[in-house]
Amino acid sequence: MAKVKGAIKVDVEKCKGCSLCVVVCPSKVIALAKEVNGKGYNYAYMANPEECTGCTNCAMVCPDSVIDVYRVKAQVGA
Amino acid sequence: MADINEIIKEENLVYSKSKILTDNIMSYCPGCTHGVVHKLVAEVIEEMNIQEKTIGVCPVGCSVLAYKFLNIDIQQASHGRAPAVATAVARLKPDKYVFTYQGDGDLASIGTGEIIHACNRGENIVVIFINNGIYGMTGGQMAPTSLIGMPTSTSPYGRDAKLAGNPLKITELIAQLPGTTFVTRQAAHTPAAVRKCKKAILKAFENVGNKKGTSFIEVVSTCSSGWKLSPVKSNEWMVEHMLPFYQLGDLKDE
Amino acid sequence: MADYRLMKGNEVIAEAAIRYGCDGYFGYPITPQSEIMETLMVRKPWEETGMVVLQAESEIAAINMVYGGAACGKKVMTSSSSPGISLKQEGISYIAGAELPCVIVNVVRGGPGLGTIQPGQSDYFQAVKGGGHGDYRLIVIAPASVQEMNDFVGLGFDLAFKYRNPVMILSDGVIGQMMEKVQLGEFKPRWTDEEIIKMNGSWATTGKTSDRERNIITSLELDSSRQEKFNHKLIEKYKTISEKEVRFEKIACDDAEYLFIAYGSSSRICQKAIEIAREKGIKVGLLRPITLFPFPTKQIQAMLKQVKGILTVEMSAGQMIEDVRLAVEGKVPVEHFGRLGGMIPSPNEAVQALEDQIIKGK
């Protein structure tokens, strides 16, 4: 049985911490960092990476196009 | 589990920034719908492979700076006049995909004449109309599309129809004009809405290729700075207040 | 073979545009220049050369169509008369600010406001000193005959593209409405897209190809230091134009002791006035500025060695006279004679004014 695994990469310096990705993530993967970037924004990051399925919801609603989404099909038990 | 570094590899990339977007940091406020719609326009241009054939016209308003973010030839236009500018471009360069990108103050107030007449002539262009019910760039003043009761800096006690008239559903007016072929109202606040909105933009650009006349896409949008709400709360407010009045869906598709 | 016709000034503007390979005309009806668009619509140049002609919904739309067309590197123009030109001013400022080439014809009528539909020259300040907002200049050329209505369309486009600057043909209701013999120009083909890319591809929005950066047409610069730099660049351009593009005509100036300075239809009246004055023994000549910006300041100064006084004749309350006085710097008396509200001065009135205000006044 194949399980879909995903991950996101956030362009931290361009993220404005708007949270729109946080609320659309069906797996509650994303949170805003306690740290801030160069512009003073609490940027988005994968707080819960194991749950990411690479569904692209976060990237799709990101107004600043700062999220790249990756996805693999991992074999369970392999 | 697979190591994250095992997943984040070029061959596993399923979504990334469009190549039609520049590397400039967008000047829009956090959560602004402009960014999403810019992205969708860029993705459509990239997927249709029409970078060489696209000319954008972006008038005064927050998106007057769109030329910094879209990697295509762009003309910045004066307030409200983009449809006139685009008319000439489309007529003088009929092989190009010409679009305007206008806000509600621009399109539905100062530029009402230009948009009505360009649509009525059926200019072969795409019109993208960002409706967030407020003037963003100048600091949150009342727009022609501000809702009744909506507080803005020039309607601080809420828009009063007796004083300021009613919110203008200009898209409904536009749909009546024989020159338009596709008139739709979209949003971009959820992944599903974004997908639908992109489909509409794609169809509109394809219509230009097929010389079908004017395609008009309203995107009901947020302005968290103007509305004085967080981006997430703005989306909620939009769903609760804007969408019942500005109902989503196609008004015309010929 | 030379192609001579008897034509109205306004009609000639249309014909000259077609023959000069104009790509687009965008207008809105207003008296006394509506024959320009009417002639184009009868001629249907889109069938002949592919030229686009469109009646816009307003003067504002028309000038913004010109902006869009010019931004594509195309030869585009508009025409109007005074109140309509006022409506175009925002667009003209944007065109100047974005450094776009175009030709704008103003067949002037008397104002202010709706004023009259009869001829005037009361838009000199608006044309020469700005009109719209911001530090910019138009190149302003003033035809005095139907022939020049023809010739200045081509000259206007040449100057507009040479300097990437809007050019105004400042005509008036007399020149626009009168019929004269005119020698029309040869037909020039419109530029092909390849030619436009070759000539204007460095700046025009012709579609971003992989071999160049995107072209952006804008007059916006939020960084003040960069905006100031751009303003200085414009000033340099206007300086070059002032040095290289002054055009004027001198009539009966060799022995002149007095001088009329007049442009457009007033200069024609002055030619007759010279005949009348010379019969009376008054040695008067005419200096006719053809370009109003750049203004023939040095050419006027060169006349100061020989003339004792200058009368400007304008169909206005006295507008060009300010530039004449700036040139003369008080060295000789400079007075104004004008008729207003659509009234046209007669040659006799001009001579009388010369005698009363300059010769006797001295």
C-alpha cells in the first residue's frame, strides 16, 4: 500500500506570515514560527511535518507564492 | 518515515512559484488577494505559453505596481482608463493577449465609462476586476462596491445608502452588454475557490485567442488593512458579508 | 507627379495621417475639428493601410487609447478642440511622463469654458506651458496654412519618435475650416511589426521575448531620488529640443523697423497688415514662430538690433506675448493686440494697433 508523503519549503524571507496557509492545511501541518524574518514577520513553517500529504492547498492560497510543495509515494512497511 | 530531505528534491516538486512571476517581494499587505490573483494570471500565461504574446494594462490602485511582479510587457495606466488603453493595444496588436487588471475604485467608479464602453464594443480583452469593497492604496476609503453599513475612512459610521448610494453590482451591468462573452464572479479564499478562479482566468485568455470579445472576471477579494481585520478574519468576513451580496458564479458564458 | 488638391485643413490632417503611415487615430467629436474623424471614416483607411480609426466614448478615453497605442511603438494620434483638449490633459501628462511619442491636434476655439465654436488662439498657455500636471513640455508646432496642416503631421510624428515626446499641432478654427490648395505627400507604408521592434523594441510593449527583459511603460516612480533623476533627464531632453528644433519664418524683415510677431492664422493677417503698413511708409516685418515650444527666443533677440518696437497679434488676451517679453528683456516696447471670443482681427486693425500702441506710444 502506497502512502502519500509531502513536504513544503517556505521562502522564509518573502513570507509575510499572513496565516492563510495555516488555516487551509487539512492536516494542521503548518504554524507560524516564534522567530521573525528580516522584515519582522513570523513566517510559516512545518510544525507537524509527518502529517504533510503534499496536497498543495497551502501553496495555492499563498498570496506571495513563497511555498514550494514536494510529494512522494512512500511504500508502507518498506 | 521518509526524511524530509528525501522528499524535498527537484523530482518531487509538485507546486512552485510561476516563472512568470518575478523575484521581487510583492508590495501588497500580508494576505492580500492581489497576490493570489497575480499568481493565477502568471500560471495561466505560463501554461498557455503566451509570455511573448501577452500585454498587461494595470491602472492606478494597489496593483499599479503589478509590473514589478509579472514578467511580461506591461503598461501602467491612469486611474480608470485601462480599458481604453487596452482597446488600442488589442486593436493595434490583434495577435496579442491583452488584459486589464483593475480594482473596484478604478473600474466601478472613476473608470465606469471606459469599462462599459470597452465591454460594449466587445474589445477582445480579458478584464480582471478585484472587488474588495474599499480603496486600498489611498488608505481605506469608501468604494462604489462598499457594502451598506460597511465602515471605511470616508464612511466611518458605515455606508449609508441615503448619503452615498447603494453598492454597485457592476458585473451584473457588464453581463448585459452584447460585447461580453464570458462574465463571472469568483473568489480566491480557499483552495477550491482558487482552482475555480484559475479555470475562469484560463477560459478568459482562451477566449481572447478565439477572438470571442470581452471576458470579465470579478474576484471578490479582501483588504485586511482597509477592513482592519487579520487576513484570516478578512476571509471570514468576506464569506459572511461580501459573498451573500456578491454571489459567486458565472453570469454569462457564451 | 505632385498630387494637388483643394481641401479643408481638417480634412488634410486625416489624409496626411493615412499617407504618413499612421497606425491609429482615436477621437471624439467636437467643433471645429470633427471633419478629421469624419474624413477618416469616409476614407476607411483600415481597408487600405490597416490603420485603426475609432470613435472613443470620450476625449479622456481617446487620449488613453493613444497612450496604449503609443506604448506599443505605433504611430498614433488624436485630435480635438479646446474643451476636449482640457479633458485630455491628464492623459497627455502621463504620455509625457512615460516618454511616449504621439501627435495631438488642437483646432483651437475661443474660451474659457464652452466658449465659442469660432476660432481662437487662447490655448497657447495650455499647450506651451504645460496644461497637465508635472514638469513636462510638449513640442508645439503651429500651422498657418492648409499645406502646413499636411506637412506638420509628418513632421509631428518624426519629432515625436525622435525625442519620444508628445507633439501638439496647435491649429485654430480658421486653418481647420478653410480650404486651400495643398500638395499631398507620397504614401508611406505603415511600419511592420519587425520594423517597430527594430526601432522601438528597447522600450515598447511589443511582447516580452526571451532575448530581452520585459518592457514597462509607466510614469510612476515612488523613489524620489530616482524620480528627480528622471526629471533631470526630461529637462535635458527639452534643452536639446530647444537647441535643435526651433522653426520660424521671417517675412519682410530685412529693412524692418517694427515687427509683428504672430503664429497660425494671426500671422496670415499680419502679412496683409504688412502690405497696408508699408503703403503708409511703415517699415514693418513679421516673425512667425512655427514651433511655439521650442520658442524662437534667439531669433527674436537677433531682431532687436534693428527694430524699435514689437506688436504681437494673437486671438487671445495676450499669451504668447509673455514669451516675447521674456526674449526681449525690456529692450524695446512689446505690446499686444488681440481679438477674443472667436472674433478675428482685421489687417487694418493690426496696423492701427501698431501705430497706436508702438509707433505713437513711443
